[in-house]
Amino acid sequence: MNYLSVSDLSKSFGELKLFKGVSFGLEKGQKVGLVAKNGAGKSTLLNILLGKDIQDEGQVVFKDELSVCLLEQEPSFGDAKTIEDYINDSQNPAIRLIHRYEQLLESGDTESNEFTEVIEKIDEQNAWGVDVIINEVLTSLKFPDKKMSVVKLSGGQARRLALAKALIDEPDVLFLDEPTNHLDFDMVEWLEKYIADSNLTLLLITHDRYFLDNVCSEIIELSPEGIYNYKGDYEYYLTKKAERENNESVVANKAKNLFKTELDWLRKQPKARGTKSKSRVDAAYELEKKSKNVRVNSNLEISSVMTRMGSKIIEIEELNKEYGDLKILKDFTYFFKRGEKVGIIGKNGTGKSTFLNLITGKDDAYKGSIEVGSTVKFGYYNQKGLKFRNDMKVIDVVKDIAEIVQTKDGSKITASQMLTHFQFEPKKQHTHVELLSGGEKKRLYLVTVLMENPNFLILDEPTNDLDLGTLTALENYLLDFNGCVVIVSHDRYFLDRICEHLFVFEGEGKVRDFPGNYTEYREHERLNPVTETTKVKKVQKAISQEVKTKVSKLTYKEKIEMEKSAKELEKLETDKSKLEFKLSSGDLSGQEINDVSIDLGKLMEKIEEVTMIWMELAEKDEA
């Protein structure tokens, strides 16, 4: 069943032509990936489909009475005060029925005709299981407390909550724009499976190539000339795209040679145009158009730049870092070797960004030793470094850093060549920064970091919002880079292709050096599951069982005390989860991290104190 038909869409802004002749469709249950360069108009196309922007030409037709949802980059929660309010304010009929049922139940209005009708409708629509779906989605996206205020959410948490609601609402057509941003590995892999197993009709924009490969059965590529359609996964798309571009290049080169012949003929003929064969003149103009379609290879092979590096790089010994009672690093020792490419992974709040700040000298509050070699020159790409003057041209931004840099093989790269390598065509290089898209600005920032000629690159989430062409160019550049590279990323494909081993931040100051890439690490974890969580669950289960089986042997007062301790422990553990959740947001300042860490330390002391009370009572009952 056809849900969406798009016919001959065109859109321009002044002289800038975004796209023309865009035509495609969405069938019920189809999952399609939309790929394009940054600035090619992906977000504009989505806005046109949703009626938020107007096309110059063409039509967008949805099947009647469809519900359509877009995952917003900056979501709004309306009048909702809590996560629960936001989720319950839904167009999903099942959620509305269950919410009304709970309202009537809470008010005690269980004898009314409405209550009976609501139950009948819930039965008819098989809506009783909607709570299971809600709890699965919220728990998997790390929202353990439905009563949490939406005002307190960080930007990343707000985005995750909007994603949760989009999945729970189950619209007929769902548009997802970079859904994996702000998700950790567990969340990405859960989302990937959830969508792949669902009946959702989906149009997806993402830079996550594994996600595209595992979720989508069709890829459409948006270009200024229109849409190229590929009936297959991401790997199939890459193969067929290369074949198409090669064929286009062959045709264009043939046209170029023919055009040269025709141009020579035109020049030899008399000046008066009427004396020339009109059909041959027209054919020459057509050949000229085709010859201009020779694709400029923006992925031109260039040797990576790098300042000379000495034998001593970074030597870390017995490094300790903590915020209050929260341990970030404990007795960490590592000597970097030339040419190493290390990936850093771990849950939010475990200290990944803190570690980067320590080795680059941005944070000097630590115990232990960090010695950086005298020849080490850092290049640091992070999400907060994006600052440009909007009135400057792209080429001038880069030239302000360096006009020419020397590569490791002795050749030289100009600012323009480096920009071309990272997908900035000559015309775009003379565009003002204010006209660039968000992804293009991040790409420009990446070029400025590389033009500083570093020999130790630190890339903190470099793949966010970069298009697939830029990611490929960056990967090829890094594979040729002889200096050191440290990467914090949630892009599994990127980590697999670049990194030789991983620093796994496990929390409580523990950092494990894993000898392999991300996929190898996940396979190792699958075959060797961590038992700590299992131990904790067993202890909690044992405590619960002890409460059930032993309280009857205590005095009445001791029994009350033991039950009170068990309930208090439950509440304290919930409070602990909330504080840990806050720390994992990644948006706290150093002072806020310190304050929350102190609160967490005090709470853990209280948990220990109450646990001791419970254990004393349990031991007394055993005696």
C-alpha cells in the first residue's frame, strides 16, 4: 500500500539550486535511508514533506488520514511537566485509552458506563500491552523515572526522550533525522533491532553506516540533479554508486573528446552562424553539456600532513582523577607509541572527555604523572570548538591558519586542495560561512584542525552530522596518518575501520585496554558476559528472599525495622540511579559534576549504613 508519493520536486534559494526532479515513494512497512552531502537539502526536503516549507515545483501526496511524525533536532515538550505527561499526551489510541482507564481508576469512578466502555475498547484493540512497550522504550533509552521533570533534561536527554515518544506513538510514517546522535552503544544497538523488527514505515537520515546497513532495505541518494534509487542495503548502495559514477565518467569523457572535435569544426567555419549546419551546432552544445558532467574527484588522494614526532610521545603513570567521591581514573598507566590509533568507548559520565582534557593539559587537577614529549603537537576536534566569523569566506578561514602545509612524503598541500579533499568544491570554497549548513561548518572545522599540521590527533565525536562522503575522506586520511590518533566515538563503523585497540572506560576509575576493534570487543563481551551485574541482582534477590522468609522469626519491633530498612534501601537505590543518570548526561560543568558527586558519595554512605542495619537484623534472626 502506497503511503507517500513524491513527484518532480524542485527547490532553490536564489541562485542556489538544492535539487530538482526529485521523485520517490514510500510503501507501508518500507524502511528507506536518505543520503546526501551536507548542504544538499536533506532537511529542506523533510520540511517540504511535512508542509513546513514550500517547493518551487512538484507534488507531495500522502495517503488520507495518515499520522506522520518527525524526530525534531530541538524537541518541544509543550505543557508537559514530567516524562509521564509527555508520553501520555499521545495520538496513539492505545495509550489514550490506557491513560483514560488509569484516570478513572484513580478517581474511583469504576462503576460508570465510561469505565466499562473504556475496558471494552482496550480489549478490542488489545491495548493492555502498551505499558510493556512504553517501559521497554523508556528503559532502553535510559529513562528509569517517569516522574522526572522535563525541565531538568539536558539537550541530549531531551533528544532521546523525543525519540522515545516517536517510537511509542507508532505513527504511520516516521521521519528520523540522525536518531543515533546522543545515544551510547547499547542504546544504538537496541534501537537498531527495535526498528528492524517493527512494522514502521520509515524515512531515515543518518551517518551511522552500520545502522543504515542493518535497518534499511533501500537507499535513495539526493543530489542537485535529483534522486538516485538503490534497492538494497548500504553495502549494495556503495557498490552500485561506484558503478554508476564510473559509467557517467566514461560517457562524459567521450562527450568531452567529441566536443573538442566539434569545437574545432565550429572555429574553422565562417563567422556567419547561418552558414553552419544548425543541427550540428545544436549537437555541439549538447555535447558541451555532457562534457561538463565529468565528475571532479573530491576524494583525491593526498598524503596526510604531520609535524615530525620524536621518540617520546605521552607517558602516563599512576594517573588518578576524581570529582569528590566519583572516581574517573584510578592508577592508569600507559605509554603511547608512534602511529597508534586508539578508540575510547564507555558510558556517559565515565570520564572519556576528562581523560582528553588531562592529556592535552586543559585539566591539571590530578595525581600521578603525565609527560608529553617536546615534539608533540596536538590537533583537538571537539563539539565545542566550532567558532567562525560568519562574514568570512570558507577559503579564508583555512588560509588564516595556513596557506600551504607539507606532507610526510615531502609534497605540499594548499588550503584549497585540503578543502577539496573534504568535499568543498571550488565554488563552495568562496561561499561565506554564514551560508553553510551545520554539517558543512563541522566539516570546515575539521579541515582547520588538520591544517594546523598536528602529529597527535584527538577527535571527540568527529562523525556527528558529517555526511558519508566526508566520513570516507576522513577515514582514508587517518589510515594514511603516521602520527597518533585518539578517537572518542559512537560510530561503530568508524571505530572498526580506524582503531587498532580500545580504551574501555568501565566506571569507578577502571579503564581496560582491549586489543581489537569495536566489533571484536562486542563479540568478546557476548562470549564473556560481565558477571558484576548478575552478582548485584543475585544479592538483591537474596535480600528480597531473606525479607520474605526471615522476618517472621524477629520480634514485632525488629520485623517493622527490617521491613522499613528494606523499603528505605529501595528508595535510596532509586535516588542513586537518578544521580548517576544526571552525571551521565554529559552536559554538567566541572562544579556541577563536583556537587552531584558529593551528593552521590553521601547517598552511598547512607545506603551502606541502612544495609548494615538490615544485615544485623538478618544475622540476629539466623542466630
